[in-house]
Amino acid sequence: MSTDINTENLSTVEREAIAYLRSPEAIRERCGQLFDLAREDQLQHFRCDLSRLESVADYVIQVTQQTYPDLQIPFHSRWRHFEVGTQQRLPQLDQRLAALSPVEKAEAKFDLAMTSVLLDAGAGAVWRYVEPETGEVFRRSEGLAIASFDLFCDGLFCSDRQSPQADAIGLQQLTESELAQGFQVTAENPLVGLEGRLRLLQNLGKVLSKHPELFGTEQPRPDNLVRYLRNQAVNGTLPAN
């Protein structure tokens, strides 16, 4: 699961190639190449019939209007996963953060989003998460989201276990047994890639410590990117790339 690459022994050309392949520009170019092949019917596993594009668009419009008649469509994000089931999790988190300033609230939620997304990958067909408060059962991305939400709120990613946030020390000190307990992993309830998920969080903690210009010095946290990006913004906007 880890995408960490040691570039110390690579040449400048190789490092530049890796940086390019990770860029949005490279992704767009590769997608364009696949689209061109699809239009020429040169793909092995997919076919593209653009004559059906209008009917597909009509179907999307129909479903959208039925589901969101006021057209107030929530953006797709990790936040949608947190809203599954009957539990009002986000309002409860807002209550815990009520004493913070708007920027501090945004920072805490940035911590939550980054750690939760890093923990989101294929859980396997067997694993499930039983929410302690409700007894509801969640699987796959929804289960991983709710489990990581609970871990975050319990302070497992922070050096101060009383705080719903993440910092470099807390992430680096996280153990596999703690993560397994949080995800309710047992022999009968195995989670695919548990060790890799732990390594991702620990590596995040190391990165936070290595880049004080982005994440701060006294208590490096992912949320310091909020302040960094606000300082980089011009008239409240940032370039997409």
C-alpha cells in the first residue's frame, strides 16, 4: 500500500520522471491517451460508444433531479462516508470542536480527512466494523471511514490522546496492535493490509517532522497545511496544479 520511494540514490532525470508521473498533468495526458485508444476500439477490456453519450447524460440528469430536486448536491468526499447509517457523527465532532476558532476547526478536520483517506483502501470481502454506539455494521470504504473517524476522535493519532487531532509524534508511535484493536481485527475478522496502513500513518508522521516549513516545528501536524495554503492563496484562491 505504501507509495514511498527512496529517491536519494536516483539521478536527477529519474527524480524528475517520478515527479512528472505523479503530477496532474501526467495523469491527464495518460487518460487522454486511453480515451483516444477507446475511440479507436483498441482497448482489450472496454469499448466506448459515444453515440450513447446523450442518453447517458439524460439518465444522469434524471437521477440527479430525483435525488436532489433542489440541486443542492453535496460534493463527493470522505465526509459522505462519515454520514452513513443513523449516527450523527459530524455534529458530534462539531460539538467537541465548539471552543475552537473557525480556522482551528478547519485544521482539526483537515487532520481527520488526511488520516482517514490514507487508511482507505480495499478492506477485503470478510472484514466488517461494528459501530460501538449503534451496533450498526459497516464494510469496505464506509467501514474504514467510520472506524478511522472513531480512532481519530479517541485521540489515537495524537500524542495527546485527549485531543481529536493528528501529530507527528502520535502517528509515529502508533502500534499495529492499537490499529488492529481500533479496526476490530481478529482471526475471524481480518483486515487486508493492516501492516501497510500502519506504515502509511507512521511515514506521514516522519514527513511531518521532516518538513517544518509546511507542517510546523513545535507540534508538526497535517493541519498546518491549512495555514500554509491560506498564505499561498491570492484573493482566496489557489491554482489547481
